[in-house]
Amino acid sequence: MKSITAAAVGLLAIIVGQPASAHVVLDKPEARIGKSFKAVLAVPHGCEGSATVRLTVSVPEGMIAVKPMPKPGWTVEVKKGAYARAYPFMHGQQLAEGVKEITWSGGRLEDSFYDEFAFSGFIADTFKPGDVLAFPAVQDCETGVTKWVELAATGQDPHTLKYPAPLLRLSAAGPLAGVSKGAIAISSAWCRATPAGAKVGAGYLTITNAGPEPDRLIAVSSDLAERAEIHEMVTHDGVMTMRSLEQGLAIAPGQTVTLAPGGIHLMLNGLKAPLVQGQETVLVLEFERAGKVATLLDILAVGAQGPVGQEGAAASSDSAMKQMHQH
């Protein structure tokens, strides 16, 4: 898989450093390899004062399973074609063709207004960290056309580009970045994908209390589950059982608590949809002191042992989880 030149990478750094850029850009300039990605093209103005009536974006090779988001007042059209190769996808699929181009038309975006055009897809695992994908975009207006398609050649000053193509830098599919609020920090949040029809899932993460006062995790919620609970696996007389921590989970000052398979974990009961590998979902944790903290839960493979570089022994909880799935 070819990557864009170093000069293009330099251009990306410039664009990232200018969130108020007048260029058409991606609102998230970085994506993880082997993960789902929602691309949002930000259109900050028209063409020399003229309203935008059509936007066409070319999907780069290696972004597969693309689906555009409908936009009120606009018609969405796609052009499909064969990929340069077949790409492995979820549930053992091999994708050899898909969406190559997306066009939004029929609407009208005034020059003085800002709007976004979105589509989702999956970044194939054939890339390496640091690779950059280009999303050439053509902006048709009532008067004139602006083509955001330019790429810096090797040795070229990126500042000389008048109409640079939107760029996306790729990073390794490691653990999601952590979040913090007050003295509480959340990191390495993940769960396993679930088969179709499964009603129960489990979430794992690490909580650190960097403050001088104790705190307590008292509630958990997720849009994908009817209810979420804090559970603990315990073994008594050789029998492993699961119990709900009705009083929550205490986090002492300076303490780090890791929720992992076979121990304390989060139960996601009444799943509204399967947990799909490669996707992410929002999890909200509520603490007595820190309040509510939202984090992303990384959905790994069905048999995953943990995020890359943080695998743990998970087999001890499999039999208990299977029993939960049967009820």
C-alpha cells in the first residue's frame, strides 16, 4: 500500500494546526489502522462568495465498507467499483469492491455559512503507522468550482498549495487515549465483540485516583445496553460466581484499579445491538466526587485478551460469561 509523500505529511501538520482553516478539511485528522472511522468533511465557505450546491469526495484505496450519511435537503449518490485488492473485514468477510466516490447535491450552502458532510468506513489493516490518506474533494457552487485535490510533491513547500486535498494520518491500532476528570483518570477501556443475538457483554478498563481523597464508582451507563452494572467474579470452594457490587467500587487515594476478565468488570445487560469488532461505543461512568466521566469503549475481537500490549488472562471468566449468555 503506497503512502503519500513526506511533504504531504508536512501539509497535514499545517492543516491540523489551523482548526479555523479556510480549506475543506476533515474534522478529525487522524484515524486508527484496522478500525472504523467516521469522516466528516468541513466546508467553511463557498466559491468566491457563491453558494455551494454540490460536493464530491473521492474515497481513498484502503478505506472500505463506506456508507455516506444522509443529509436533510441534499441528495446523496455513490459510485462503486473494484478495490485494488480484496480486504479482510469483520466476521471473516473479504471485500473486493465498494464505494469509491460520494456526491451530495440538490442543497444550497450559503457562502457565509459552515456545514459538514459525513460518511463512515473502515481503515484496512494493510497500512503502517504514519501513512497518510488523501480525500480529494470537488466543491461545485452556483458560480464556479473549487477543486481541493492538490498534494505536495517531495521537496515542495506545502504552503504553496492553494487548494490542498483533505488528509488523514493513520496511527497504530493501540489502546484508545484515556480521559480524566478531576483526580480520576480512565484508560484502556475495551470489550469483546458479541455474536448476533447476544444480550450480555462485558467491559473492562483501568481507573486511577490521583487525588488525596477517596472516590467511588457508583453507576455506569451505555447507549447500547438497557442497563450496565459493576460486577465481581469470586471463587469460593472452587466454584466461580458473579455478584453485583451494589455499593459501587471504592478507589482509594493514589490507587489504580484494573477491571479485567476474571475479576471486577462492567456488565452490559440487554444489548440493543451486537458489539461489533473495530467499532467504538460511549460508556459513561459516574463517581461520587468526580461526577460523570464519558469514555470510549474499544470493541475488540470475540476472543481478545485485551488491548495490544495489555493482554491479560481472560480464560477464567469464559465459563461464567457463557452461563450469563444462556439466561
